[in-house]
Amino acid sequence: MNKLFCSTGTLVGKANGYNYSFIEKSLPLLYQDGIIDGAEFMMIPYYYEILDKVCRAMRESGVPSPIIHCEKDVGVLLSDCTSESTKRALELLKTNCETGCKINASSMVFHLWGGVKSDYHIEYNISMMSKILEIVSSFGLNLLIENIPCTTYSGLENWRRLYSYLPQIGFVFDCRFGAFHDEINEILTEPIWDYIKHLHISDYSSYPRDFSKIRPILHPGEGVIDFDELFNGIKANKFSGTITLESPVMTPEGIDFEKLKKSLIYVKNNI
């Protein structure tokens, strides 16, 4: 049976003042009730100054965290295509890998491109793969490339450009970003499916390539994705991997725990 995780990014963010205490307060309740099998640790810039405290909170929660989501700005820096930005990106990557080790992660979700320049210089980003793999592998982590939004090509098209690095890497299929590029069905029938090791679940609210609607990140059923069709396709492909809910529940007062629980149970009942 596929394992279901909850992203720490559903609990901690700007909306609630980056209150990482919800990692210790909420994740154990979901884990002890058998709703989740673990957590996906979302690295955010705010954590860099308090990494030891946050990692301790993750470990002391008692909830396994086999996946770390590398900070997204690493991909943004790579897309700047300068020696200085690339150097900074690789430095941050090492720090993220060290963090993964501290929380006992075995895999890393990675954005290979991002920001305003996005995948405009995708060949440059791909040219850095050997170095990226060298760093990530040295920490004992498996590298998973996500199909994030693109301005030039698409997530699937860029995955295809990465074929020469298979099976050294795997892919993360984010259904929201699949809907953004209108390629969910294409991904479900793509030979590359065999290299998809992890899924991200959330909803999307608009027509393809509407950058104004990438956020807010919606819960399943709040947008345009046909989740019955999606889950049927995933089952038909005999997916055997891990799945993370990414839909946030942060409020100025804290979190909407019941909404999170409802969405997780919905996903769990359909995978």
C-alpha cells in the first residue's frame, strides 16, 4: 500500500508566523491515529537561523520524515545562470542535505529551475546535474525532480530532457502543476511514469498557465482537478511509491486541524 505523508508546509508558514511548534503538536496526532505514515519536511528560508531547533522538533515529534523538500530558492538561483548564483545554490543545497540527514530523510524533492527566469535556460540547469547528484548522493539521499511550473517548456518536457540521468534520479509528480500545464493525462500515459517515485497532492483553480492562480494552494475538491479520474489513473498505473498532501491549513491564529485531517483521510481512502 502506498504511504501517505503530510507536508510540514501545510502547518508552518508566513500566515501563522512560521510557528514550527505545530510540527510537534499536530503531526503526532495524525500519525498516532494512523492517518499518515510520516511527514515531508518542507525547508523554508526562515529555518536557516534556527535549524537545530526545527530539526529537533521534527525528530522529537516521533513522526518519520523520510523526505525533505529542498528549499525552492536553490532552483531559482540555478536559473540565474551566473557563477555567483550557482555557487550560492550549491552551498544551500549542501545545507539542505545536511538538514535531511539530521531528520533521517532518505530522499530529497528538488526544484531544478524556478523564479522569473524559470526554465528559460534549462540546458544550463541540466548541465549542473552531475554536480547536484554528486552532492546529494554524498549525503546518502535519493534525488527527486519535481514538475514545477515553466515559462518556456513544461514539467513533462523538462523531465524528458533529463532522461540521460535515469535511473540515478526519480521524479515527483505534482498534480497541481500537472493541471497548470494541462498535462495530467499525458503524464499518466507517459513511459516516464515508471520513474515517478513520489506524488504531491493539492488542487488548482484555473485554466492552464494562469500564473496568477498558482496560489493559493487548494485542497482536493476546491479546484478543477478531477480527482476521481486522477486516482483511477494512478491505480491503473500500479503506482508504488509515496504521496504527500501539500494543501496548507495555516491561519493567523494557528492551523485548521480538522480541515487538514479531512483532506488527508480523503486522499488515504483513494490511494
